[in-house]
Amino acid sequence: MIRYSSKMAEEIVENMRGGKGKIGMTPLFETKIPHLRLLSKITLEPGSSIGSHQHHDEAEVYFVLEGEATVLDNGEEYILKPGDAHLCSSGGEHALLNKSASLTRILAIIPTLAE
């Protein structure tokens, strides 16, 4: 299946999971994919964030495409640059922030672990 970027629609979400500012979410496919809750490009404006949250019976992967992302992973802060990745396992807690002066774009993937 091919889906061209010109056919992808960005949804703006404000204060996602208690975070700050507006987050752009662009699902890569409209079709449900088994064992995959989310496959989306996420755009964070400078100063915006996704608030701290946990995952249960699923994991989440962030892969930085552009810019710089600050990840809080179980209380520890890490700076990620393009090509870097973060995994939040089931039961873990994380948050995503853009502390830079430029746009940050990441690929977010949430596979479900429960059968």
C-alpha cells in the first residue's frame, strides 16, 4: 500500500496529555494495521510538549526525523537528534518536549502487546 504525503492530513492537538502548546499529528495510513495503535508523524512547535504518560499493554517508539527532541524517560532527561530513537516499554512513563527554537518532527509508533 502506498500513501503519498499530499494525501495525509495533519490534525492539531492542543495540550496533548497535559503538555504545552499545539502538536501536529499526521497518521501515515488511514487503514487499521493489526497490533499497531499508532503510526504517525508528530510535529512539535518550539516550546510545545506531550505531557508525561504511561503505556500499558503497549510500547511507544519515537524516532527523530528533524530538529531536537527532549525526552523524559522514567524521570531521566535525554536530548535526541535526527536518527536517534527512544523506546518506552509497557509500564514505563515518558514525555516529549521541544525546548529548541526550531520545529521538531518525529515518527511515533505504538505497537500493542496484548493478544
